[in-house]
Amino acid sequence: MNRPARWRHRRRERAGRDRPLPRPHARPPARALLALLLLVCSAGPLAACGSDAPARTTLTVLASAELTDLRPALDELRRATGITLRMEYGGTVSASDLLGSGRADRHDLAWLSSDRWLRLNLKAAGGTGAPPSTRTMMSPLVLGVKRSTAERLWHGGGERPPSWADIAGAAERGQLRYAMTDPTVAHSGLAALVAVATAGAGTGEALRPEDVDQDRVRGFLAGRTLSAPSSHALVDSYLAHQDDADAVIAYESDLLALGGDGRLREPLDLVYPQDGIVLSDYPLLLLDPAKRAAYDRVLAWLLAPAAQKKIMQLTLRRPVDPTVARDPRLERPIGNALYFPDRPEVVRRLLAQYEADTTATDVPATATGPSRPPTSAPSRTS
């Protein structure tokens, strides 16, 4: 290469070295906007970016009063699915009377401790069928008995737990005073009446009207000294009047929570009657068929293992998903399930007996804070 050529080559190298590099902010505006959009959308599932964002929906729910303890889980449901459940609380029995009456109802869903009385009402009204229903959690009806009373009556339990017939007999003899919800309003009270009447009949089948032993029911009701319209209110009532009752008939979940908060003057031993258990399974019912898609989304979230575990931790109710590891307090077998009546006149007869013979002192729940830590064939009750 001659000298002029080498000179020209070196000048081109220096010119390349001296050319300024592109500055970062010189990116075309469209690309910058796209990058910003992607950043916002990656911030979390609640950002309204693209078709994957959950659609915002509100569903009105007629719910059993004890489901107030699900509020933290329902907040998580809303964040995950975009669906807000606007809960309106009341008694399970009174809600079943309303929904089964054929009168128009404005709710999209119902979430009850049990839908068995509702189904009987619908059957009696000549309805075309019950609404779609899926169970979401479980809790058996049990008896929480002061330890001294259990030892006095049943010698600490002996080889077997007492039966519903034993419980009714002790109440009739004046040896057992208990707290129970109003069975015309709350399912736990109605379930207790069904259990006692079924045990008294001794047929091993669903009760018929002629099987209802009025004397046995009357004797059982003689021991009821505290009442409330819901299971949570019943716990509050018992806490305020512990000297007025020897036992509480309530859901396992309520009694386990009560035993862990330090407000009992005497421990309560949980009795699982050996002749059968009444189990509430908290079904979620679709009342408005137009809301089927949202109902399915809610169910998918509630039945996922993570949500089942969360519900168990919050409420001490048993998960319906058998793959979810249970809290050690919920590992006890609950035994056989009692038949629930398959004829509405049986339930009406039991309720009429209650209204005629109840001797309970209806003491309102005391404002001592929450009763739970903030945390075509007869159908069996399971």
C-alpha cells in the first residue's frame, strides 16, 4: 500500500473512533411506551392490562350468620378473581324458609350451613328442583361439656362417648343444663332436635311424623337454659353466663375456637355422640342462573387446596378436599351420619314442639369482643 492510501485508511479509522455512541434516551417513542406498558402489567394480577385481568363482578349472597369469620378469605377471593361477594347474613332455617317459599328473591347466591331444610321446602312447594349446590367445608354438631360435668355424668367418657339419647336423658332428669341456638332460626339448633328425636325413635331410618316422641323432645328441651339466634352469638352468650349452663351444643369449629382463646373458666370436653353425627357442609348455591360463570369461578377458587387450607386455618372447619393436611385438632373421626328427615312435616312437628315447650332464657350475646379469634331416598346429613 502506498503512503497516500495508508493515510486515507488511518483517517477513516480515526473518524470511526470519534463518532458519538447513541444515547439511551434516543429509543423511538413507540418502543418506550410499549416497555412502560409491559412494566405496569407485570406489577401484579390486579392491573387492568390485557385479557388476563380478572373482570370486576359483585354477587349478592344470602349467607348463614356464622360465615362472618370468612371475611379475610373473601378479600383474597376478590383480589384473585375480581369477584366481590356482598354477604347478607341471617339464620339458616329462616333463610331456607324464605328461599323455599317461592317468593322472589334478589340474591345471586346462597351460602348456608346446610341446604337440607331448603330442599324439603322446595319439595313441599312443588318446585321443579333445587338450585345447583356444591359443598365447601364441613363441621359436625357436637357437645362441649364442662369437664366436671362430663366426669359426673359419664365418668370421663368411659369406653364410649354418650349418645344423643344419653344427653337427652340427662337433660330430662335435670342433670344437664345446656346452651343451644334457636332451631326456628339456626341450623345447629334444628340439627340437635333432629338428632335427639332420631335417637329416641331408634329405627335407624329417617324420622316419620309418627316416630317423633314428644315426651323425649320435651324432656330434652327442659335442660336448655341459654339461647341465641346464631352459633357465634351462642358462644358469646355462654361466655357471659358460664354459670348458667353445663354444656354448649354447637359446631365443632366454634367449640375448638372457644377452647383456645383463654376465656373459659372451666375447660369444655368435646363429645361426639356415638349414635350418630349431624354434619354441616356449607353448600354454595346458585340462585340466579345468569351468574353461572361467576359462580363457577368462585367455586374454583374456594375448592383449590390453598383456599381450603386458608379456610381451615381461619374457621377450624374441615376441608372437603381430602388432599389437604388437616389441623391436628380436626383429625378425630366423626363416626356415622344421622339421616335427616325426608318429609317437611317431620321438621315442622319438631319446631312446633320446641315453640310449645321451650324453657330457655333467651339471653342476648354480651359485647365482650368476637367469639372467634380474628384469624328420592332419605339423604344423610353428610
